[in-house]
Amino acid sequence: MNANWGKLNLQKAIPNCLSIIRLAVGSGLLVFASPPCRFDVLLCIYLLLAATDVLDGRLARRWGVCSRVGFYLDACADFVAVFSALILFARCGFLTMFAPVLITAVFLYFIFTAHIKTNGYDPLGKYFGAWLYLVVIGVLATPDCGLKTAAAPAIYAASMLVLVSRITYLLSGSKA
């Protein structure tokens, strides 16, 4: 048996395992996190979720193991993690339920249109998850600050920009 075969399989599995862990933790937070919450603990969890989001993509690209499964798994994990936080923020009164509904619509639009072009991400859309993680982490880091008031308009504006960017990207002639 080729010694590189086991290494390649492990390298293929690690980025997807990180996404699966993020998916599981985000799902758990959706079920178990409810007010009153320890925002300091949630901040640590979301910092780790954001770090694994960066790490899984970098590892997959470095090792040349990017795949469509990994692409969708990463997007789903990011969505569930951020969605969980926005639901919690709505339960705490920081946001209305419109924010989680809006990012759900953006996510579904992305999922249903990702197959149209070779590169599923539009120019702004690939940064949308990172932006949402920053908003969540900012609110968790400063729960008694005005940042939680700015979270809703920031989410709404970014969502609208991403939708316009995605539509423009999909209507452009290139297949990239």
C-alpha cells in the first residue's frame, strides 16, 4: 500500500471534519443557548468557530483537497453558526427575527445558485460569512455597548449588498 494514500485521505478529511464540528457546535448552540447567556463563554466559542472557518479553507487549498462537498459543508456550517447567534440575539431582544430570516434567504439563494458558475462565490459573497462572524463576535465582546444596536443595520446592509453582488455576478457572461 502506498504510504501517501493514508496521508492524502487524512488531509482530505481534516478540512471537512472542521466544518462538521462547526456545524455540530452551531446546531448545539441553536438548541441550548437561551437568555440569560454567558456572553464571555459564547465569545470564546464563536472565536473558535471563526478560527476553524479560516483554517478549514486554508488547509483544503494548501493540500489541494478542495471539493464541492467541502464547499457546501463549509457554507452550511457557517450559516448554522451565525444563524444560531442571530436567533439568540433575537431572544435577547438585540435583533428582530427579520435578521435570521434575511440571512436564511441569502443563504438559500446562494445554495440554489452556487452550481451555475465554476466558482460558486461572487466577489462580495465570499466575505459575507466572515462579516457575519465579525458582527456576532463584536456583539458578544461588547454586549453592553451600542454595537448591538448597530448589528441589525449592518446585517441588513451587508445582506442587500451581497444579494446585488450575487445577481450581478450570475448575470455576467463569464463562467468563472
